Amino acid sequence: MPHSKNGGGFSGPLSVVAVASIALGVVVMIMAVSVLRGFQDDIREKVSGFGSHLTVSNFASNANYQETPVTLDDSLITQMAAEPGVRQVQCFATKGGMAKTEEQIYGIILRGLSNNFDTTFFSETLVEGRLPAWRTGNDVQNPDNEVLISSTISRRLNIPVGGKMRCYFWEGDNYRARAFSVSGIYNTDLTEMDELYVIGSLSQVQRLNGWGDTLIGGYELLVDNFDNLDYIASGVLMTLPYYLNIVTVKESHPPLFAWLDLLDSNINLILAIMGIVCAIAIVSALLIMIFEKGRTIGLLKALGATNQSVRQIFMLKALRLVLEGILIGDIVAYALCAAQHHWKILKLDAESYHMEHVPVDIDPMIFIFISSGTLLVCMAALLLPAGYIAKISPAKTMRNEK
């Protein structure tokens, strides 16, 4: 009987282990989901920053940056902007060419953007200099030959901010030379983008192609909610004339987004494993408590207590342990996520992971979902050991004690 007095016995240490196991499981689940969600969001934002969420262009355009021009249509822009979920519509055009220095020749894609383009992405990825100040109309104070180049291109061609970038573009059998002024340098860590793209003005590409002001390469659409991308694309498609096609950013980069979708299965696997760990820990603790308190259970039954009332006592005890573990896990997970978000303690290889540090998504819904899910799984698992109470006989327990 000494084990049943003053909280002695094996159930005391096991309860501590159960609380620690649940807390650790909650920490691992929250950190895993936060990191993977942060990773997915970061990659999506970077890819969408270059090509927007939706691209509307001529069906005849191909993947080799030989665009068939589209006539600028203000009424169509108004229609697309009015579609639910569309945040902004902007114009673009691209032109393939080469940058030449005294030492080497380097292939580039000049991406011309309209004056009203959303600067949020390039403002966040700007590492040196400033954004271009392109002219509008006859504004001669702000020439439209300013460009943004990536840190990769700047390093390989040895062109600093304020330097000149001499480029050559082919049109048929002839070429056109341009000398751009580098106003700023950006870095996204997306190798396939940083190695190619030079961000310039739409008017420059129009002149290089000999299009005039009324022809563009297409329209870029930004949406409010990435999760509704396909639904919004379907709505915009209904407003387009027959010769225009709409492509989502997921369709433009299928391997990358297939990889991101694959991460969801990793999240589900981690949640399943850690949920089982938490359930086993609390079930083990409850079983030990029931075994150690067998005489007390028999005495309560002899005094008239029902199986349900005795079961509730142990379930409440187990519930307290589960809630304690969840609370500790939430606090520790939030502290770790906040530390990584603010101080970026854990670094990554940018060439392999397309980012310099481990991203985290501190979303309250992640904490609520994992905490409530852990609670439900643990309490459901406790129904099995709690059912053992009904098999405890008062007569047998009293006889064993004698």
C-alpha cells in the first residue's frame, strides 16, 4: 500500500513523462506545420512576384518568349478588374536578348512592366539601390531606360548600382542595342529567375519590338487569395475574347508547385505520427494510474460508486494532464517560432532551398487546429483504458490487499 499514499508509486513520474511527451508532440507538430506552410508561402510569393498569379496572353504566344502582341483594351482591363478576387491588373511584355561586357556575353530576358505595376515584391527583395522611376508620357525627368537586375547578374557581369548595362536584342535579321542604367539590385534566391530576368519598362520592350503604345505582351492579374486561384481564373476566362488564353502560375511552373503540394503529404505524416505518440503516452499514464489505484476503485465501488462516476474521475485526471501538455507545447512552440521569425536563427543553403533562412508561418489557426486535434485524439484514445475500470471487482481487490 505505500505506493498509493501521498501520490507515490510509478504513476507520478509517468504522468510527468506523459505531459512532456504531449508537449513535445505539440511542439513538433506546430513547428513542422509552421515551417512547411512558411516555406510554401515564401516560394509561392517569389514565383508569383515574377509572373503574377494569372497571365492573360495571345494563344499564339509560345514558351520561347516570342510573344504575339495583344491590343491594349481598357474595357477588358475594367472587366477583369471587376471579377471577384482580382486585386490588380497590369500590363507586361518580354524580350529575349544578350548583355555584353568586355569579358563576356550573357543571355537575359527583359521583362517590361507597366507604370502601375505592384512594386511590393521587388521592394521586399531589393538589396541595393532603388526601384526604377520610369517616365510617363513626355516626362523627360525620369527616363525609362532604368532597370533592376538580380544580384546574380550583377555579380557575373560585374555591374554595380548606377552602372551601365549594354544589351542587344534581335528583331528578324537585325539587332538593336540598348544601354540601360541599373537603378537597383534584387535577390530572390530563385536561381532560375535570378539568372535570367532584367526588370525594365513596358515602353522599352514596345519600342524594341516595334509595336507602338497600343500593343502589349499580355496582362498580369494579382489575386486576393491564392487558395481560390483556379476559381478566380475560371471567372476571368469568361470575360476574355476567343483569341486570349489565361494561365495560372501553377500551370506555368508545374514541377515546382507539384513539389510544394507534395509537402502537404509530409505534414499529414508528421501529424499522424506525433498524434499516435501523444495518444500512447497518455494511455500508458492512465493505465498505470488505474492499476495503482485498483484498491481505491474497488472501495469506491463497494461504497456505491458507479463505473461511470469512477471513470469520470480518471478521465478528468487524464484531461488535466493532456491540457497541461498542450499548454506547455503551445508556449514553447510560439517562443521558438517567434525567435526564428524575428532573429532568423536557422539558416539554409539558398541554392538548394531558394531562401537564406528557415521561414515560419505564425498563424493562430495552426495552434488552434493542432491543440484541439491533439485533445480530441488523446481523449478518444483514453476511452479504451477507461473501460477497464468496469472489469475491476471490489471483492477481488479487497481480497488481494489482504
